[in-house]
Amino acid sequence: MTFLSLLAIGLLTGLTTVLFGFGGGFVAVPVVVWADASLGPDAVRVATATSALVMVVNAAFATAVTPRRILAALRGSGPLLLLLAAGASAGALLTRHAPPDLVRWAFVLYVVLTVVDLLLRPGFLRPHAPAGTTRAAPRPLPTAVGLPVGAVAAFLGVGGSVLTVPAMRRAGHTMRVATSLANPLTLAIALPATAVFLAGAGSTVAADAARGDLVGLVDPRAAAALLLGALPVIAVLRRRPPRVPDRVHAWTYVALLGAVAVAMVLSG
């Protein structure tokens, strides 16, 4: 029954990958915490690692089917991608050895602070440019943000979308472009993080978490179920993307973050 439930959640993961650039992180973490509740406090660490693997596949697939004209906005972002990867490696190493409760409540706190920021600070829900005026050309993300964004995203298991989508939105991109660009940025974070998580469980993981069905810290059964549900949805929606008004898109992004924060609290 758990496999079927994860398969159904995978459908939602595919939807959030296309519409919000999440790649699976914010949806996958609370769901895998629930599925692996038998691991006790260590379930959140396994969920973070499993989420990273799901994001590698989802983000890679979504990037591959994204129009090249949209991906062109990342031209010249090589240094940013390298710093994202370096930060992600450090963040994943910290997750392997950090107390599980710290990871859980850091996840919840970060999401809540992000929601508050998006609601109160102009630029995400309320564009800076007055209605009827021409928007300036979107600005690239500063290279310097790569290291901290990669570290925080990998530590929490959220990919890069919750950090990069608001930044790209405030830089002048529409929600559709910002969420599409989040996938290659998420891939740069999730790939090295997954390699770290697959390498071992870390010294603080309880003995009962070292199950025979785990690979390092990753639960491959949960990852497979999520991906089986997600990939067909990504394939269909990338070919026929839904037309969502920009303002509705932005508000839905915020609402989903709030729902995930609540789900993470309840999963404990």
C-alpha cells in the first residue's frame, strides 16, 4: 500500500517539477519521512537523501525537454553551477552527520521564512514595475550565491528551486521561465549531493536505520515509486504545458510551500 501511495504522490511530484521547478524536493521529503517512519528520527535524513536522488532524475529529464531558448538565459553561468555543486557537496556531508531533529526543524523554519518573505517583500507576488510599463531585461543570478544556495538546498533536501525561483522572479523573469530554469540549477545541486548520500549512512545514523534495503542513506524503493509516477507527468506537461496566469502561478507557489511546511510538521 505504501508503494501505491508513493506512486500517487509521484504524480504530484511530476506536476510540481514542471510548474514550480521543485524537482521533487519539497514534496518528496515529508512523504518519505512518512513512508520510512519506522526509522524514527533518522527518517528525515533518509528522506533528504532519497529526495536528492529523485531530484537528479526529475530535474535532468525536465531540463532535457525544456526549450533551448529558455535555457539560453543560463548561458555563461558555468561558475554559478560549479559553486552550486561545491555548496551541495558540503551541505550533504553536514546532513549525514547532523542531528535528525535539526534537519527537520531547519526544513520547516526555512520554508516558513520563505513564505513570509514572498508574502511581505515586493518583487515576487507584486512585480516592481508598475502595471502597463515595459519590464527591464531579466538580470542573471549573482555567481556568489552559488555556494550558500547549494549548501542550504542539499542540507535540507529541497533542491534549488525554493531559493532560485524567488531570486529569478525578482530578477525580472516570469514564473514560467523562472521555474523552468530552476531545474538545471537543481540538477547542479542534487547530483553531487546524491553522490555523497549514496557513499554511506554517516556516523550518527541509528543502527536500525542501516537497513538492508537502503543504499547509503537512500531508500531506492521509495525513490523508484516516486519516479514511476513523476516521469510520465513531466513528459506530457513539457510537451503541452498548462497555461497558468503569472499571478495565479506565483500565489500557488506560495500556497504549496505553506502546505509542505504543515505536512512536515505533521509527519513528525
